[in-house]
Amino acid sequence: MSWIIEPSDDASSAISIQGNTVACQKEGFYGSPINVLWKDPAENSGLYYWQIEFIQLDEQGSVSVGLTTQDHFKAGYAIKAIEYNGNLADGSALLVGSFGDRIKRGDNIGILLNLTDSDMKVHLFLNERPLGLAFHVQAPFPKPLFPVVSFSTNGEATIVHSKQIPTSLNRQEEHFDGIEGHWKLVDYPQHSDCTGYNFHLFKKDGTDDNIYSLSTRVINSMTNNLTHDSSTNQWKSHGGMQTLMGGDQESMRKEDVISKLINGITGIELQGQQLVMTSNGNQVKLERYTPEPPKTYTKNVFAGEY
């Protein structure tokens, strides 16, 4: 077993290999991912379980892990694969959004392949927590399949083919304490018709503990950074980003209300089971909720190409 490097000048100069460890160090911008394949074939019916641990990983950019074939293993976005990077992707295009958390330094990603003559099932694990069935593809599909890592940032990963097959496969949602987690807007006295929207509040990876990311969606996805000043217990919203899709007049009106809400936040406090936000001098209340589990992807991304 060994790492195979994609055929490109960028890869040959950026990739270094030592046993089952691969490191990617590239100067400058990643115009496309750099792909490496672990030559450990899965061809016969049975269970195959690999664990890929990211010893180092820069915060900028991203990394993907998954399965491909030798014929579909190509440079950059030309690769065709079934991959996980927080979302599910085919090597270049998004397939299922928000399947799990974005991969970061120290994470261990488990890929469990259940291969038969009639179908293949791929379960994913994040730090041994089951994310559930990610891909379920009916035959025909190409074989053998190999683990693949796609670097769009500098990092180092180690792969192990484990004989200890997980027995708990059903998705397990994360449990959150404090202000972090998934919240639903349930009380907005000044705009009672704008309740029901979902908010996601988490500490930003690789930043100080007092910096959070708050995201929501009406027509467009909106994300703001929130900074907490512990000396004054004041919050500041900044660095807002959003997509630019249009919608009907009523929906766009509500989006404007929610946008002003997240841009005007000056206070966040946990009161019992509710999160109370102060924005533009008003208070709104949110309650925890569990998001609907993401769907398994069932189309064959390799169809017509083998």
C-alpha cells in the first residue's frame, strides 16, 4: 500500500510521503485541489474501514476525503469521486450540503464501505461519531475503489485500514451546551410574523474563544461574525456576508428584518432553555432545535464514465 500522487506539477512539488502519512505544502493560492490516492483496493464483497486523521491542517481552504477509482483519479477538479468535506461532493460539484462539520486539524474521519455485487454503502464517522449513511449506490459501478484525499489547503494526514468495524451506524447528532448550537426564533414582539427561522451559532475555528459565527437563511444565506467583550459583556456583529438571490416581495421584506436583527446584535444571554438576543434595543427569544438529518445520496456519480 502506498500513496499515489495526481499527475500535475503542483502536486509533485507540494506532496511529500512517509509511509502511510502524506503532507501537502504549497506556496500561494490553491487554484484547484491536489489529490492523493491510497492504493488499498476494495474490490470484493465485504466491509472496508479506513480512518484518516489530519495531524496538521491550515484554517484557510478545505480538505476532502472519499473514494474513487484509478481511472477516475485525475488532477484537480477533473477527479470524479464520492467525497466528504462537511458537505458531500463528487470531486467538483456539491451533492448534499451540511452533512457534517467542516474538517479541521485533529479530526479523524472514518469511511466505512459495505461492498456487494448489487450495491455499495458508505457510512461516515467524525471523530468516531456516526454521521450516518452518506452514499448508497446501486450496481453497476466501477471497482476497485480506493481512499482519496483532496487538499485545498496545506496539511498532513495519516491513513489506517482498521479491522475494528464500527457497529453503531445510525447518525448521532451533536449535543451542545451554553450558547452554541442550533436555535429557532420563537418570539420577536416587534415582528411576530418573522418567527420560525433557524439560526446556527458556533465558535469560529482557529480564532479566539470570544469570536462566534452566526448564520441563518430566509431567501439568502446570511452569516455574521459576533465578538464578545467579556469586560463589558457586550456583543458586536461584524463581517456580514450573504448570497444575492431574489425572491417575492414579502419574503424579501422578512429577509430585511432578519438581516437587521443579526447586524444589530449587542447582547446574547442564555436564560434557562432559551437564548435571548438583544438587537437594536429590542429582545428576541430562541429555542434549541434538532436539524433534520441530511439525505443519503443515491445517484451514481461514476455513471456513464467507465
